[in-house]
Amino acid sequence: MKLARILFLIGTIHWFAFASLHSFIVDVDFVLGKHSPLGPEVIPDGDLVRESLIANTWDFGKLGVQNAHRALSGFSIWLGVSAFFFGLFNAVIGLSRKLPPELFYRMAVINAVTYAALTVFAFVFWINPPQVNGVTGTILFGLAALVMRRERTTSS
């Protein structure tokens, strides 16, 4: 269980790194106007995507009308904050010695599946940095789940 816990905690640090880097690279730089998350170094044809997002407006009823670019910027902030709290939740689970191994195993599987979904999304939409992030997270939590499963079957 020691190796599985180490892999799980490394994966947890990976969540914190993902949240921090996403928030800094995408949100802070975007707000300061120094970098565009839709630049060609991140997304091929990012200018075309940006122009399309700015040209389309979304009506949020009583909340007002906003172009799609600004509306998705709100989602981006939510993504960074959610990743941070997911990492915090994983840190509590990873450092707790009183949780049953079954719950620990399930959390490793949930994390691996979440990272796998992020990886598929990143590859489908050609978003380069999250591709590496998603593959790394999937491997870390997948290995943790695999080690835990193997330990459970050998101990039974």
C-alpha cells in the first residue's frame, strides 16, 4: 500500500500543479493581457477560434448578454479553482491513515478516469499543454489503482 499511497500523493501534487499552472497561464496572463490562451503556441488556428468566439454572443437572461469568449473565460477560472479543491480533497484522502483501502482504491480510479477524460478532450481539441498533463495524471493514478488492486488480490 505504500507504493500506491506514494503514487496517489504524487498525483495529488499533480492536481495542485495543474490548478496553479492553469490559473496562472490562462487566467492571470489573459486578464493582464500579456498572453492569449488561444495563441498559436497552444492551439493551432487560435486566432480563428478567438474571432469566432468574440463574434458570437450568448444571452444569459437577467444576467445579460456576453460574447462567448468572455463567457468561457469564466469557465476557465472555475476549472482552475475546481482542480485546486479536487487536489485538496485528494490530499486529505491520501494523507488519512484511517480510510478503508476500498475507498482509497475507488478515489484512485475516479482520478484516473477524470484525467483520461481530460486527455481525450485535449487531444480532440488540439490543446497542447493539457495533453501532457492528462496523460501524466492518468498514468499516476492508474498505476496507483493498479498497485492497490494487485495488493488486494494477493492479500485475499
